[in-house]
Amino acid sequence: MPRVLVALALSDLGRDALKFAMALALAIMLAMAFSVSTLMTVLGATVPGHEVAEADTDEIPAEHLEVMRQAANETCGVPWQVIAAIAKVESNFGRNMATSSAGAIGYGQFLPSSWAAFGNGGDPYDYRDAIPAIGRYLCAHGAPHDLRRAVWAYNHLDSYVDMVLA
């Protein structure tokens, strides 16, 4: 039986079957790549530098917005709108910086260990330090190429991710 398989593989029919199988495998991989890229677009992944959503900037303090845009440009290209959405959800742009029940602190509601890693020695209650730290955290966890994963790393709730990316 093995000799028959080897003979078939070496024949013209075997080579044609192998070419067909390789072409089919390539077509399936391309279809999967297209599907994944389409799904990532739907779920909120973006290309660096592209806007993710129209944002109402009226409620964002102007000086905070300036730092958000600067942080977006100085980090890996995480959209400023995502940084703004996290700041809105976490502390309402600094209007509520009470320590959470989980021990999260400051403007971006960082756990102390996360602040130690991404805060660069700054003040977690100062938006000028916290906003770039949010950007650095998101970049370290996959932004801007996989915003959903990066935001999920920030807070492990799908509802949180949905809220931020909306």
C-alpha cells in the first residue's frame, strides 16, 4: 500500500492533485484573512491615524482634549477618541476620581501596579500624566491594531469594551 501511494504521488495525477490541494489551501487562507480583517473593522480595530468615531468634544475640557490628541500622536497611534472614552468612563474627565472598590486610583482609574508600570513616575490624579499613561497602556496591549483587545486589557468586561468603543 505505501508503494502505491508513493507511485501515485510521483505521477502526473498525484502532482496535479497536490497543486490543487495547495491552491485550495491558499484560497481558504485568503478568505479567512479577509474575514478576520472585516470582523476586526466591525469590532473596532482601526488603522493608525484614522478616526474611530465622531466624538462630541463639548464635554471634554479643552486642555484635556489637547493632551489626548498629543498622547495619540506620541504613542503608537491609539485614536484620541478611545483615550477620551476611557477618561469619560473611568473618571468623567477627572470629575470623579474616588478610589474604586478594586483599588483603582486617579484620572484613569489605574490599579497601583499598572500605574507603576505605565505612569512614568507621574501623578495618577493629574490628567497631564494619566492621559499619556492610558495611551501607553493601550499600546502595550495591542492598540491601535486591536483596539478591542487593548481596551479589554484595561477592563476585563465585554460591556466595558462595548461602551468605550461605542
